[in-house]
Amino acid sequence: MVISEKIRCNFYNVGYCRYHDKGCKFFHPEESCNIEGCDYRSCPKRHQRDCKFYKYRSFCKRGTNCQFKHVKNNTPESKNEKIKDIEAKVVEKDDLIITLESTIAKLNGTVVYQDKLKSSMDKVVASLKHAENVIEAKDKEITAKNAEIDEQVKKENKSKAIIKELEQKLSDKSNELNKQVKRNEVIQN
């Protein structure tokens, strides 16, 4: 049951009305307007939108039953626009690839530098460990030499003490002998 022959179905006017076959209450114009820039609100004809499936894929599963306009997008201008869009995307992707390759090279350089730095640090650590071992061995030698010197100093001190003791005894004996010689001289005189 149609409400009015004058009130158009807004859905059908531009494309799809789900109640088209089920008795939509609004008017469905059959004649399509092919004037570009026409104001669809005041024009009594139908202003279908393009079927996006048919336009971009050249196929629509609804076929002739589709309520949208089937227009192929095969104009040279549209193909050129698509080519330009694709070329722009390719250039954009190429720039991204170059940027990523540069970043990867920098990261690889950093990794190589870090590997060289680690290798150098390992060599320095090995040298320091070797130096530490050499110092430790020298410390042991010095400790042993110091022990020998201490023993020699003790022996020298002991020898000096013995010499002093002997010198004292010798001095005492000499004094005693001198006294005896003086007594003997006094007795003989």
C-alpha cells in the first residue's frame, strides 16, 4: 500500500530499499536521471549510486537484480588515477624500504661495534688477569726474598751481638791483662 505517489523512497532513490519487493509504502521511480550535478532532492527521477562491487571488481553477485547502478570504472582517466595512486604507493613503500634498510645497517653497525667493543674488553680483562697473576707471583717472590733478608738480618744481628760480646770479653781480658802487667811491674820494682 503506497502512501503517496509524490513522496519518494529516499533509500530507493539513491540505491537500495529492502522493502522494494515487499511493498514499500513510498514511491519508487523507475526512470533514472543521467544528468551530472542534478539535485536529487528536487528531481523526480531516480539517482542511483554506483554499485561498488561492479565498479571496482567488475562483478556483482546480484547481477541484474542489483538496485545500484552498474557502471564499470574503465575510463582512461580512472585507470590513470589508479596507476598514479599505485605508483605513489610504490614510491612511498620504496622510501620506507630505504629507511628500514638504513636503520638495519645502522643497527648492524652498532652490533658490529658492540661486538668489537666486547672483544676489546675481553682482551683487556684477559690482560688484567694476566697482570694480576704476574703481580701475585712477584708478590710471592718479594715475600720470599723479604723472608730471606729477615733471616740474614737476624743472623747478622746475632753475629753482631756475638762480636760485641766477644769484643767486650776481649776488652775485659785486655783490661785485666793490663792490670796484671802493672801489678807485675809494681812487684818487680
